[in-house]
Amino acid sequence: MNYYFIFIQVIGFIAWLFLLFSYYRKKSNNIIIFQIIGNILFMLHYYLLNAFSGLLLCLCDFVFDTGYVKVNNKLLVYLISIPIRVICGFMFYSSIIDVLPIVASLIEGYSLTCNKKIIVIGGIITYILWFMYDVLVISLSGAISDMIIIVSNIIILINIFKKKEIK
């Protein structure tokens, strides 16, 4: 049994737990602290897997997601982020696998400028791409968390459509 591989997966799982628990914090400072810790751990996780495109795009997503919260013009933040996300994604390009997090990051960024239904649909597409990437770079903890997010977003989307039918 490879203890180093298990260690890497545990880091990814702990990162996911921090991100999950961030949604249950009452104070915004605690949410941000949990998100920062989770993102740092995921970046460490991808670093240890030698998945450098994933690492840089996690960093980009974290920075620009914070920008969406802090700036009133989300579309402007997204437009500024496009070349930076692409450059960061291709900095460590080694195979077609490295395109997956780039596209996922661009879709996620755009969907955050839209309404709730598009955000959820964008989340589904984004995490399907991250799931594929995580499977290919052998991030089992990332792939499991991606699947949970995909299923959660599908349930949310179904509920959005059900509410429209009721009205």
C-alpha cells in the first residue's frame, strides 16, 4: 500500500470537508476562513499529484470568485479573468487532460455572472469536467466530491424547474 498516495487523498478529502463546512458557518469571516483553508489544501493536493493546471486554476477560481463577491460588475470580473485563466491553465500544459480544468474554470466563471438556473447548470457542467480531470490525475477525493456536487446541483435544478411549474 502506498502511504504517500493515501496521504494525498486525505489532504483532498480534508480540503473538501473545509469547503463543505464553510457553507454552514454563520459569520462571513468564518466562511471565508474555511474557504481559504479548503482551497489551500486543494492546491496542495493537486501539487502533490503533479496536477499543476488544476492547482493554478483552483487558485484563479478562488481569486476571481472572491472578486465576484467584492465587485458589483460580475461580467467585468469575468472578462478580466478570461485571459488570466487561459494563461494559467496553459502554463503547465502537458496533455489534453490539462484543457479540462481550463474549460471548467471558464464555464464556472461565466455562470457566476448569470441567474440561479444558469449558475446551477454551469455548476453541473463545471464539475463534470473537474470529475473527468480528477479521475485522470487520480484525485479520488476530488472525484468523489465532484460527484456529490453534481448530484446536489441536479437536485437543485429539478427543484428550480418544479417551482416554475407550480407558479
